[in-house]
Amino acid sequence: MSNDQVLAFETDCHLFDDCGFPAPSEWSFIFEPLFTIGSFEVNKPMALVFLSTFIIIGFFWAAFAKPKVVPGKLQLLAEVLYDFVRRGIAKETIGKKGEPYVPLLVSLFFFVWIMNIWAIIPFAQFPATSIIAYPAALALIVWCTYMYLTFKNNGLVGGIRNLCVPSGLPKGIYVILTPIEFISAVFIRPLTLTVRLFANMFAGHLLLLVFIIGTWYTMGTVVGTFYSATSLIMTLLLTVFEMFIQALQAYVFTVLTASYISQALEEAH
């Protein structure tokens, strides 16, 4: 929350008082350091990213450190979640060749999902993926994996053909299509992978902030309380909707990663 918004809450600023609506701004996404490790400053989004990493590692470590033939509740839950990505994404998108890449896809899915879901967790209330650096870093990992597998499986010439020269088309169209495919594979794909995740989480967080602040701001009178109740209902509805979007964006990001891996594993014609 921005300094203006904090001030509005502290001064009991409401609709019918002599103060304006403390709308979300760029300060809603800028945080002071929580603590410093040497010369490295850790702010709230960074802390949430680290916490997301520890949660994922801790959960799967606890579930599979001592696996049993008859799984306990934690192991059973972990197996169901792992199998959801393995069957529903890796196998459906890549096929039999996708088995070695299941750990990567599982890690991406749950990492993105947990970073998204912080938006509706009390005291956190901020999706780390609404800071574009984090989706960009994940997209860079995906892009590097995509390029590495493309050239590893097809060689230099075959890799370029795989990226830029779709098979089965009239030869004349390649003059136009090849540079378009090159730009799409090398530049557009990592960009869209980044922006899709960032923009959805950024917009969702802004919407929640508007109605949360609006719930407080419109309180103070009988009429204002009616507005406040309406804003509160919208906040609750948007929270439920955000839960769906958070899971969906994690799924989309992982499916697109699997589709790029699938294309990289295809033989160039």
C-alpha cells in the first residue's frame, strides 16, 4: 500500500470528508527493504519469492523424503499434484518424450501459482509476479531451455530450420514467413510469456486494492455504509475470481513451456 493510502487510513479519511480518494499508484508496487544481508537488501516481493521457494522445496521434501508403498496423506497429496502436471500437461502436450521435463514443469507450475496466490493471503496481500522482473526471469529460464533443446536435438542448421522454417508450405512463402517465425521464436515468445503473467497479476492486484480502499473510504455515514458494503461484496467476489485467475495463469505458463519444449524436441524437416 502506498504512503498516501496509509496516511488516509491513519487520518480516518472518508468519502464525505475533505479528502480525495487515495487511489492505488506506482507506490503500491514499491517497497522499502525489510532487512539487509550484507549489502543485499530484501524487500517484501523478494521475501515472498524466497518463501515460495522454501514452501515448495519443504512440501515435496517432506512428502517424498521417505516414500511408502501405501502413501500417507501428505505423500498422497504430493503424488496427486505431481501427477496432475505429469499427466495433464507434460504427457498431453509433449507425449512420451516429456517425462524428463516433468520436474521442471512441476516446479514452474507451483512456483508461479504460489507467487500469484500471495495476493489474497492476509499480511502478504501482494502477488510477487506483479513485479515484472520475476515473470521475466522465469520466461528467460524457459526461453534458454527452449533454445538449448532446439539446437541440442537438431544441431545448428536443423535448429534454425526448426525455429524458422515450418514444413509443408509453398517455397515462395518462406521469404516472408521465415523472418516472422524467427522474430516470434526468439523475441515474441519470451516477451508474451512475461507480459501475460505480469499483466494479469498486476491488474488483479490493482482491482483488489481499489475495492479494498473503497470499502474503507466510503464508510462514515448511512449512505456511505451502503457504498462500503457494496465495495466489500465486490472485494469478496474479486478475491474468488482472482483465485481462479492465479491458478489459470500458472497453468497457462506451464502449458506454454511444455509446448515450447515439445517443439524443440521435434525433428526439423
